[in-house]
Amino acid sequence: MTIRKKLLLFIPLLVVFANIIAYFVFQSGKVVQQSYDEMLGRILLIEQTSESAESNLKLLYAYLLNPRDDKAVQGPTERQLMQLKGRIQEVSDSAAPSFAEEDYVNLLATFLEQKQSAVLDANAQDPQSAFEHYIEAEKTVSYIHEEGQRLIDAELAYYRPIIENIRNKNERMNGLGVALFGMNALMGVLLAIWVSRSITGPVGRLVALAKQIATGDLNIEPQLRRDDELGVLSDAISQMSADLSILIEKDKQSLEMRRLVKELELLALQNQMNPHFLFNTLNVLSKLAILEGAEKTSDLIVSLSNLLRYSLQKLDKPVTLQEELDHIREYVTIQQARFRDRIRFDLHFDASVLQQQIPALTIQPFIENAFLHGVADMETGAIIALTLSRANEDVQIEISDNGKGMAEETRLSVLRLEGGAESGSSTGLGMQNVFKRLQLFYGKEGMVEISSNTGQGTAITIRIPVKKESERTDVSVVDRG
């Protein structure tokens, strides 16, 4: 769940929960308020009715003493009493059983009739009868007061347990409201802490990862999987760290390759004079040998010239197996002029692999090592063989000899890139250097196998992956920058 969804879900839920609690408390108070209003409304209605009856009685008495205008006694005060009587009847139809107002309404009706009779007698010039009706009306008003007080007492008696119950419920409701309010506040605090930690905690870890990456330490431990935006950011940082590690490793390999090539160039420079002077001198010697009839000597000088030119000019780029094979032929020509018939060189190759690219001067050091350390001491029967073939998806290069071989400790030392029998080479290139360059060029290890036993010769097998011409290597052979 994303952080936005969390906020949009939990915050409205908290607000709704708080509103439910507030509405519940409000409704409880509203019920109590309605009960109080109904009870007080009926009590107030009875009090108003009693006061109105008393006012009407006083007006009747004043009229009987001075019967000049009957509009005063039958005016608004009488209409008010009749309205109150009607309201009491309405309340009687909808009120609780405690409001037994039938007798009270009858008393009000009797009072109004007695008042009307007194007014009629006064208008008929019968004061005696009018005062008799007044006395009856006065008694009726006293009954109205008594009945009203009884109704009020009955109302209070009926609602007293209800009010007590409501009061108790109200107290419990107040306690529940306080508890719910506290629970709501606690849930709000816990929710805020949870949401805060779900954001600030991962952010803090991401900051720590960023600081770790800034110090150059890319060994980042896997983070917990998250489904929100911070999880995406954490995955992006982890991927970035992994990509940086790969790029740094590639840069290291590129720098290592530069160092090796610079080392090769330096070693080549240490073993050469000025190239133009050297090549010109060799050309003069070759032509002089031809003039003197020494064609073999001329051929050897040309082979040496080609060998040196290849060593000096091909170190900064990969070459094909065809070019490497031509270079090996020149080298073998010179060595066979030295060893003559003591050593035979056998070459077998599959023409389909000759365009495969390899680092320059890859095979020649092994051939040179076979000459100098494998078969140099043999008087007859020495054989050095070079075979280029396909092996499944790889190109296989095998250099073998039937010389003195090497001890197991020496073989393991060579495979561990710890040196080995590599001294005394004319070009200064060792097998250790070749192993490292192959590893950097193809980006893999374990490409070389050595099989050898003392007195039984040595066989070196190199397996390189087939690379199309359109493919690029992960690490260039050399970078002149």
C-alpha cells in the first residue's frame, strides 16, 4: 500500500470514528434535553393556565363592580385562557399517561361558563345572580389551582425515576464519552506514530544508505521489501549501488588493461632501439645478404623485422587468429633457423576460426615457452604442435610439446598466476601476463588448462568464447587516453 493510500484511508477513518463518538454523545444529550423540555413545558403550561384563570377572575370582579364595558372582561385575557385550554387538550392527546388533565380541562370549561353567566346576569341588571356566579367562579379557580398543583406533583412524581435513570445514564454516558475520547486520542497518537515511523524509518535507512554510498562503500545489505513509494526508492538505490559496483569493476579492469598494455609497451621499448633506425638497418642487411647470395639470411632478417614490427605496432588493439598465426610463423622460422632439424613445428587449424579476435601476443609466449623451457635441451625428436579448432561454442587453442614437462607445484603456481617457468623470453612476455589479459579481455576466468608431467611434455589448452565482429568486449584491450 502506498503512503498516499495509507493517509487517505486511515486519516478519514479516524475522523469518522471521532464524529461517530461526538454524534453518539450529542444524541444522548439531545434525548435528555427533550425529556426535560417536555416535562417543563407541561408544567409551565399548567402554571400559565392557572395564572390566566386568576386574571380572568379579577377582571370579572372589576366588571361586576363597574359594569360599563364588557369588552375588557371578554377580551384578550379570555381568548388567552381558551388558547391555553386548547393546548392542554393537544398535550393530553400526545402526552404520557401521567398527564391526567381531563378534570383540569373540565374545570377550565366550567370557569369559562360561570364567567359568561356572570357577565350575562350583570348585563341583565341582576347583580345578585351575577355575584352568585362570581362566587362559584372563584371556587372553580381555587379548584383549578389545586388541580394544577396536583398535576404538577403527578408529573414530577412520574418523571422523577425517569429523570434519575436518565441522570445515571447521562453520568455513564459522560464516563463513556471520556473513555471514548481518550481511546480516540490514543488511537490518533498511535496512528500518527505508526504513519510517521512508516515514513521516517525507511527515510532514515535510505539516508544511511546514501551516506554509505557517498563514502564509497557499495556493499549494501538487502532492504525489506515494501510496496509503497519508499520501497521503489529503496530498490532504485540498491540497483544504483549494484550498477555502480559493476561500473567500478569495469573501470578497474580497464585500468588494469591499460597498466598491462603500458607495461608491454615499456618492455618493448626497453628491448628496442629507434624503430625507424632498426627497420632501416634490417632492410639494409636483408638487401646486402641477397647481393651476397645469402637468401636464407635475408629471409631470417625479414622474419625478424616482421616479428619486431608486430610486437611494436599491435599492442594497442585486438588481432585476429590469422594475424597471430602469421606472427607465430615468423617466430618459428627464426627459432627453426636456430634449432634446425632438432625441433619440428606442427600446425593444424580450422579455417573457420581464423577471424576470431584475441589480444595481441597471446599464443606466441606459449610457443616461446615451449621452445625455451620444453624442448631446448632435446637433441632429436622434439615436437611442438599448435592446433586451432572449434569446441562446441568455443574456439580451442592447444599448444603442446613432448619436452621435459613441469612439476605439479610449478603447474599449480602457473595456474594461480604466481609466475612459473617464464623467464628468459626474447620479448619479455610471460604466461602470467597472458592469463591476466585474457581474463580482462573476455571477462571470465578459468580459460586456460595446463596438463604436464615431468619428462612427459606439456599441453596448454585455451578456450575462448566465439565473438562476432559486431559484438563489443566489456573491457577494451587498451585505452590510450
